[in-house]
Amino acid sequence: MKIAYKVARCIGGNCVQAGLSVDGRVHVADTKDGGVNSLAFSTEEWTAFVADVKAGPFDLAALPRPS
């Protein structure tokens, strides 16, 4: 399946890319992998994830710490 990826974010050479497939799913992959292995999400799942990121529940300060 062909996916047109766009590099979404790079930090210290570690890059994440995201793209849409023809079936409308959002695929997220490590750029070092060339998009071979990706996580796929429905547009509803992706939209909910992005909304939560913007709202702040994924801020590092809010995450539980291992004991």
C-alpha cells in the first residue's frame, strides 16, 4: 500500500513521519525504517489523539512515574 509520508517531528536525529493511505488510515512510522513498519489509525482515532495532545494529558509532568 502506497503512503505519502511527511516528516512530522525530529529531535536529535530521531524522526517520526505520518501519512495517509488510500483507505484513509493515518500511518505513523520511524523515518529510519523507511515506513516499512507503521502503526495505523482510523481518522477518528488520530483526531482524538491529536485533540488529547493539544489538551495536555500527555505532558510529561502529567504522566505517572515508575516506582
